[in-house]
Amino acid sequence: MEAGQLVKKRVIAVIPARGGSKRIPNKNIIDFFGKPMIAWTIEAAIKSGIFDEVLVSTDNNQIAEIALKYGAQVPFLREVASDDFSPVALATIGAIKQMEYYKEEKYDIVVQLMANCPLRSSDSIIKAYQEFLKDSTKSILSSFHYGMFNPWWAHKIDDNKAKPLFDDDLRNMRSQDQSKLFCPTGAIWISDVNDLKKYNTFYSDNYRFYPISWLEAVDIDDYDDFKLAKAAFHILNDRD
């Protein structure tokens, strides 16, 4: 290699999609506007053009077959973190290690794209990735700004009594004077691979948020989320 020549970083997209969803059975492959839900994420990843590999990490043969149909790689089934309790980052780390062994390659950057976030666009993936490359941030997590669901007004209910979570001086401010709060969404999480392996989480000691539209951020866990995602899809695509 000539002096001064840049080494291209190898970038892998990992789409975790286990088969044991409880609240929505077969959630990752349920029909979403004419395609299995996971297809929307696979196609956005491929369209972005930034990945050396688009890998689906699954423990389920049916999901694997569908993922292959839409252009993802599924050279193996998941070996770790297929239960209801393991953090998804551990599944992603396991998938990278399996892929590195299988391909005899090392990867520099991983972009985790959750299959139950079907509305994030390829353009948002590209912009988040570009933002990640700008500085020494170890990881970037997609997020959205809380709107009408303002956490400063949050209460919990104990013994049928409502109790505010925050002090009155914060809770009773005018909304325009309150600090903006952001919620992470599983749409686009990016990390240096070595740092992800070191911390076992995308929440490294120097993580930051990358805000995206709430329309693209919808994270589907139950049927109410599914209805919201359908409404967001219509808004994004100007459908009646």
C-alpha cells in the first residue's frame, strides 16, 4: 500500500430477528404493506450502498429463508442470545464473531438495524453513518424528540394515587421552557466493532444520539405500535 493511501473500513449491517416474539407472533415477518416486515429493513440497508455485508441474525429457518429472498446474507443461524432476556447487542456481537469466522474477515464498523423498525429510510441510514464518521464518537443511537408525550409531565400510579416523577419546578414549567428530551429507537445503532465488543453494548462511555423523525422511529413491539406504524407509513407515503 502506498504511503498516505487510506484503508477502506469494512462495514457490516446486522439485522437481529429472532423467531420467538410473544406479543406479536412471527412479528419480524408479519405482513406490512405487502412485504414481510423484515424486508423493509433489508431493502433500506441494501439501498444505502454503504455495507460490505447485510447480515440477518436469526434463530429461525423461516425468517432466514425470507431474508435470503430479499437479498440479505444468512450463512448461519444464531448461536447466542436467542432468549427473551439477553440484550440485543449480545446477539449482534455474536453475529459479528460468527461472520468473521465464516468469512475470515474482520469488520471495523457495525450498524445494527432492528427488523421491527420498518420505516427508517436508506437516506437516514446514510446520514447517521456520515454523522458517525465525523468524530471519535464510539457509538451513535437513533432517537426521536418527545412531542405531546412529554416525560416532564410523567406520573406513576401507586395504590391508585398519581405521583409525579419530577419536582414541581420542572414539571410545571411552560413546555417551551423545558429542556428537550429524546427517546432512543432501535432504527439505527452504529458502533466501532472493537468498542462494541469491549463494552458489550452500544451505550459506550461516549455514545450520543442521532435524532430522526418519529415517523421513521416507530419501534413495533405490540399491536398498538403496529397500528401506529401503519399510520406513520400512510403519512410518509401520502396515502389516504
